[in-house]
Amino acid sequence: GQNIDQPTEMTATEGAIVQINCTYQTSGFNGLFWYQQHAGEAPTFLSYNVLDGLEEKGRFSSFLSRSKGYSYLLLKELQMKDSASYLCAVMDSNYQLIWGAGTKLIIKP
Amino acid sequence: GAVVSQHPSWVICKSGTSVKIECRSLDFQATTMFWYRQFPKQSLMLMATSNEGSKATYEQGVEKDKFLINHASLTLSTLTVTSAHPEDSSFYICSLLSGLSYNEQFFGPGTRLTVL
């Protein structure tokens, strides 16, 4: 079966760095996405990785290792507004997204 | 990126009534739109894939006669929840894929349905 695993909840301090991991097992691979979702709102796109390596976009970076079925989202210089759920999703061979359950990130002052 | 709107943003209805949710692509012609449902504190669950001009493809366990999807044009897809019940109360989100590369998905703002 297809499976996406990520931690349920993480806590970090304002100004610090946090890494949210995601491991996956899917039928085929056409890219991995990270989304941010604030409570009561639709997800917003953060990053897309299809090749191995690190993609940096401002305070957020995303890493992919296809051979290990592993990705992480790195958030630097954390701000209170970064408190949200972070969803990892993999696009399978049928171009359908398989979603993780999301990681709730709590930022403390 | 593409702009996607949903209407209404929230709706409260009585049990047994039907509710129609519209999903519009404001600046992009989308041949494929997706409908998701999200219960509190849970992940997004794909309900169906809506293809312009053809029948929607429903995920296992989703009743196609209860959740009617119509993708009548390249910019509009509708989801009708028929004979709604309290267990249908949820956050419904539509999305569309951008172009041929399929490497970005744009979400509507969501519709919160509460069935009394």
C-alpha cells in the first residue's frame, strides 16, 4: 500500500530552526510537495522536489532523497506565524497526490 | 499562480437538504479539478477527480450519488452534497493542477459545511 509518515506534532522556539521529516512508500513517484495549512484554511503550497537535493526558498528549504524515500522541510528563523500544520504529499505514478496526516508545529516565544 | 475561488465559504443547512459548492478557476483553464474533504485534525482526503466534459472519478468509499460533481466548463466545477446529514459536516476544498507539468496544485479557500 501507499504510505506517508510524518510526526504528529513538534514544538520549537521563536527564532530557532526546526526540521520536519517525511518518509514515503508509494507506487511510482512524480514529485514531493510540502504545504502549510493554518487552522480553518486551505493548504498553501510551499515547495516541490522531484530531484534529489536541497531546494531553498527564503526561510524554508526542502530536501529529497528518492533512494531513501525521505524528505524534510527545514524552517529557519522561526516566527510565531509559522505555527501551522505542515503537510507532506507525494504524487504517484497516476499523478494523484498521496497525503501525509500533517505535522502540527507549535512555536513558543 | 492560478487563483481558485469557492462559493460559499461557509454554509449551515438542515439535515436532508442539498448543498451546492462551486469551485472556479479565475485565471486558468483547468481540465482537471480535485475535490477534497477534511475532518477536524485530520489530513485531506481526496473524494473525486473532476474532468471537464466527462464523469468524475470517485475514490473508494465515496458515494457518487450523494456527492454529485459537475465539471461543465474549464473554469467551473460544482460539488453537490445531496440529502446532507450531520456526518457530512466537514471542510470541503477544491484544487486544480497547473498545465502540463502537473507540478503545482492550487487550492481553493475551502467551504465549511455544517449540517444541523
